[in-house]
Amino acid sequence: MCDNKNRELGQPIGARIRSLRTARDWSLAELAKRAGTSAPTLHRYESGWDRFELATLRKIASALGVLLEVNFVEESVSTGAPADLRALIAPLFWDRELRPADLDQYPDWVLERVLMFGSRDQVSAARKYFGDEAVAKAAGRRGVDPKTRNYWNTILEGAAGAS
Amino acid sequence: MCDNKNRELGQPIGARIRSLRTARDWSLAELAKRAGTSAPTLHRYESGWDRFELATLRKIASALGVLLEVNFVEESVSTGAPADLRALIAPLFWDRELRPADLDQYPDWVLERVLMFGSRDQVSAARKYFGDEAVAKAAGRRGVDPKTRNYWNTILEGAAGAS
DNA sequence: ATTTTTATTATCACACATGATAATAATATA
DNA sequence: TATATTATTATCATGTGTGATAATAAAAAT
């Protein structure tokens, strides 16, 4: 999830709540009971409400057994420069040196590795650099495990639906 | 920053705001003007206020030129069961199959690989499973690059200091 | 086909987050 | 030392997020 609407880094809050709830096979009423709120209120949240109080999000997170993180994030490494991205993800390429040209010649291969083994920051930077289409393509490669593939299919589906 | 008080993952929100503001050499009045709020209100926030509306945090983030991230983070995989950890980190052992017994027979070797190439989740799960002492030991192995070693020495030093 | 469960929409009262304002204390500047 | 700037504390009016409730639609179960 990202709260700043200018950057699509994940699901909107409401969609995330729904996703977490349905993963647990809970009804709106069940989660509402656990979170100390009401089903119609939760429905409102899952349907696009966006102006939460943190206290509300805290209750919901607690009921769902997840951690609520709230971060002010400085603009990350500049991803306009290939050299910056290369330096960031180079550690993932233990078997072969990652050359600067590889970013443009073999985006699928690079992304596959990043999606499979990269940290959040590395993945985020690569996604920004290559774009969602390239990520979707890379997620379809044989070297990507089904769990990771499903993850990205869901994320990118959500990101495409929002545009 | 982490919003769930049960886990210490960073600065409280208010302290983070102050840190970002003073880094820019702005007064309370300056940030207040940019964020469309008031100096006394900002002072309240920086001094421990904790029950924010997201809209408020958005305004402040925008004024500070930073990204507001709001995440529900799943608790990581259960690390009580060796099979779960093994499944999680298995992709990192591309050159040799990771057998269940390896976790107990060669913890150093397993951890070295995880520390060097693991994702955040993988590292976190392994750390939880093996404990900090084992991580410290593994970080000292020859196959761990100095940067990673320093990273873990710092982290574990901090973790030891906190107890 | 009927009943039960769940989701969805709408209304409303109330608690409270927020910013405006004033006053005072502390710090920085001239 | 005097003045200006900034930080801090307190009060209060207002807008709004929230949950309770009712009604209805849709989906699932029997």
C-alpha cells in the first residue's frame, strides 16, 4: 500500500483490508466484531473510503493480526540513472556480474532475479525503472515461483484496474 | 516508524516529523504554513500526539516533500516449523538442494547464504529460527561480504544493547 | 423454492481531531 | 540589554470520522 496517490506502489488501504479479510475467510460481520466496528462501516472502508483515523486502522490491523506501519519516506534512490539501479540490485547477481548494458538488453532476466530475491527497496526501484508491463512479463518467466508470480499478478492487476 | 506500539521498528510519528523539519532548517511556523496547519498544532504533534487522521499526515508529508506510506504487514511465516523455514529459503540454495536436516546440521552455512542473498522475509524468518548468536556467528564467515557483516554486527550490537 | 447469511446503501448522533487564537516562556539576534 | 523569533501551553469552535441502526439487495445454504 502507498498512501501518496501520486505513486502507485500497491493496493489502496480498503482493498488491502478486504484482501486480508477474505484470506481469513471472514465475513464483514466477523471482522467488524473483532475490530470493534460495524459491518457497514467496514464495507465503506473496503469500498474506497480513504480518510482514516490512525486509531481506526490500528483496530483493524490488530483484529487482522497484522502490523500497521506508517512511514514518512524520503524520496528513494534516484531510479532515473541506470547506474543507481545497477548498484542497488547488483548484490542479487552473484553468479554473473551485472553490467550496465544488461538493464536494457535483458530486462526480463534482470527483473526475474529481482522479483525472486530482491528486497523491498530493490524490487520497488526496479519496478519504477522498468515499468509494470516489464514486471508482468518477467513474472511470467519460468524461473519465477508460482507464489511470487501470483503475488505480482494480483498487484499489477490492482494497479491496472486503478487506471 | 512503526505504528504498532508492541514492536519497536522506528521513531514515533511526531519525532519523525520534527526530524524531517529540522533537517530542512524550518521553524514550526514555516512547516505549518506549508502544510496548511498551525505552529501550536505541529508542536502538539511533535510532542507525542498520536491519534492522527491520515489527511493530516498527508498534508504534512506533502509539505515536507516525502512519501507517506501506510502498510498492513503480515506477520512473517511461522518459524516454529523447520519445514516452513526450509520452504521459505529453499530458493536461495540453487546449487544444492536444501535438506531439512541441513537446518540443524549446518546452521552456519545456511545462515551465511540467507544473510548474503535472502529477502527481508527470508532473513527475518531465519533470524527468528536460529537466534541472534547463530546469526552473529554466520556473519563472521568468510563468504559474507564486509558490508553485510558490518550491517549485522551493527544490528545485533543494537539488539544486545537493548536487553 | 425458501430461508439464511452476507453485502450494500443510507441516515444520523456523538466524540474528537483539527486549526485559530491568545498568552507566556525560551532562544536567537542585533 | 533590548528586540525579534521561535517554541510551548491552553482554550475553544467547527468539521468530520465513526459506529449504530434500518432497510434492501445479493449470495449462499437448505
